[in-house]
Amino acid sequence: MSSQLEPNLAYTINTSNSTLELTALPPPPNPGPNQSLIRIHAAALNARDIMVASSSPYYPLPTANGLVPCSDGAGIIIQTSSPSSSSSSTTSSTFHPGDVVLIHPNTWLRGTDVRDFHLAETFGGGDLPGTLQRYLVVDNEKLVRAPRNLSIEEASALTTATGTAVNALFWGPDGTGSERWRAQPGQTVLTMGTGGVSCAAIQLAAAVGATVIATTSSADKLDLVKKLGAKHAINYRETPDWATEVLRITDGKGVDHVLDVAGSATIEQSLRAARMGGLVSVIGLLTESQHADLIPHIIFGAKTVRGVLGSASLEMKKDMVKLIEEHDIHPVIGKIYEFEQATQAFRDLKDQSSVGKLVIKV
């Protein structure tokens, strides 16, 4: 098989100067039992990739020199193995050469218990190679069928951002995915900004009939969030006390669910904007640490604050694919780069110069 493959090019991280280097890797091995060889065609970037590439002290694992970055990717199966004779798994039989698949990059596979997630075993961080390479051998249990309504570049952008939005909107604090927690008609959801998670959350919540209020920073972005499905949009630069505006829009009641991607600078207003007994999902930490007394809001408002890991389980990803196909949702893509432009893509992500996901063709 290796003689029939293209050169196995990848980008690797030189930790001495935090740069990406185009590297020719050895030919990939043949897949073992219950594994597939994937030709990666697209990889999407996340904030984590910048932290890993720069060896940021905020990322809890040191980056190995020569690491292939990125956790998000989509590709086509070119070879798959049969299950081992001792295995009772039927996973292998569900995938075949030619199938378009998403890479599930972590250990959070079955069930909904986040304790199954192990950061050190997540693709594209520490010493575990990621998706910014042409070929990758992956356990079949870490593959998800790509949505049929998306291009392969669009599909690559789903894994972390849309997966996180599905986790927050549909699986709830207990992680069961029960109807009590799933976004639905009659609910009001508040989102922040136009990052990948927030754009996906607007699309998903609006698609299932929830009313979306979105905060963002400019007139152009106000138009974007409305096109994505937000019924109300607030420019937080012009209205810094946006929680009061949310209360006005909701007749003083507040929203059912806030997706807070900024962290310390917004959490107090997020709690104010949530209704009595409402839910605040804390997804990001984009702002500097600030002092705020949150306890009165939580206790006297009987409000729930949920920390949402920036990821989703395999079960959640399958839920995500169904939602995307059912509602014909397409992720917001800021820019698609050729493989030779990968370094520029990382620079653009760091500069936050684009709205939507940045995708690299591989």
C-alpha cells in the first residue's frame, strides 16, 4: 500500500522557536486490527492549536519537539482492517474504503462521563501527533461518519467548535442529553461573539426553534449573527451593560441558557442575564482574570453554572451529525488555505483577523 501513497507531508512544531516546519514523514504503517488509514484532506484550527504551537504556559502539557499539531480533521478512508479474532467489536464493519469521516481526537468515546476524557491522549498536543498531515492511522472507534450535506472542508471544522456547542446546548449539566436540557422551542439562548462555538450555537439553537439573543462587537457582525438565526443582536461595545438589555428584551425574566465564551469579564453579566433557575455554560476564558462576587447571583437566583469542556464525546458527535443533516446546517468558514499556507493560517488565527473557522487543505 505504501508504494501507492503520496509523500506523507506534514507540518511539525519546532519548539526552539515556536515555528511550523514542512516535514516529510515516513510512510504510514498499515492499519492494525480495528483501525483505518485515513488520507486527511482538511484540518481546522482552534485556539488550542496556537497554545500548543507556542508552548503557552496556559496549556497544561508541554509540546514535544516535532509534534504534528491540530485535533480537527476530515478525510477519506483508503484502507481498513478486519476486527481481530479476539475482538467482539463490530466497529470495523461500519467503515469502508472511500468513506468520508471526521476524526474524533480524544478518549471520550462511550457514554457521557467527562471523566473518560484524557488530555494527554488527545491528538495534536503533548507528544501525540495531530491532523496537519496527509496520512493518519486511527482506531475505528475514533471515526465518525461525516455529514452528507457538507464539503470535506466544512466537515473538518465541526469536531471541536460545533461539538462543543452540541455538548452545551443538548446534553446538559448531567451529561444525559435528556429532553429537560436540550435546546427547544420556547427557550431563549444567549450567545457571545462570532467565534466558531458561538456561530455554531446560534445556528443549532435557532434550527431547533429556540429564540437566540447574540452579543457581538460591530454592525457587520450584527448582520452576520442575524443571518445565522439570532432574533435579537446587541453590540456590546455600544451597550456595555448588555445584561440589562437582555432583561429588557425578555421582559425582565432573563434567558434560559447563556453560553459564556469570554470568562472572567462576562460571567457576572451572564448570571444577571440568566432567568431564575437558569443555566450558564462557561466555555471559554478569553479575558483576563477579574474579581466579581458571583455567589449572590447563584444562590438567590437558583442558577446553575456548568463548566463545559471544549470538546464532545463520540456519542455527542453522532448527535451533532444528525442535527446538521436534519437542518442542513453549514459551519461558518472564515477562510480556506492551501497546505503551503498553513503558517499564514496560524498567524491569522492568532491575530483573530477572520470570522468563522480557518481550514487548511492537506
